Amino acid sequence: MLGDIYQSQTEIEQGGQPQAVLQRIAAKAGLSQERFDACIHDSAALNRINNRWEKYVNEDKITGTPTFVINGKVYDSGEMPLAELDRAIGEAEAAGKP
């Protein structure tokens, strides 16, 4: 489902019908209309998502994707080449902080 959501990001953001797009993706994955409705109206889950979002924005200073935080260092310059990502992870592991 996550891949389908990413593939539909432009449609979700610009199409004016994000719920319809998400409902279509959920149905494709076998989620019933009743379960979909229960999910999107789950206020406790919404609060958890919002709290997580607030933490990432306020504490980690994440402002967009892709952003990686490795050993406390924020990498937010856009796409990160795999070699650079491997190097950053290797440095974190060498420091004993994977």
C-alpha cells in the first residue's frame, strides 16, 4: 500500500480528492469500506500521527522528504546517493551508534 500511496502522491496532493484516492488504494489492498471508514475516523490514531509529525518537525527539524537522520545528523539535501548513505551508516556504526 505504501508504494501505491507514494505513486499516487501527486494525485493525492493536487487532485482535490485525497480520500477517494486513498479509498481506491485501500480497496485494491482488500480493505473493506467499513474498515477504511473506521481507520480514517480513528481520532486516537490521528492524534498519534499528528504527535509524531510535530516531533519530527519541531525536534528533528524535518521539513521534507527525503530526509535521513543518522546518528543525530540530518541529511536533507534531497536524494542521497547509496554510496553516501552507506558511508553515513558506516560512520555511525564505527562510532558505536547505529
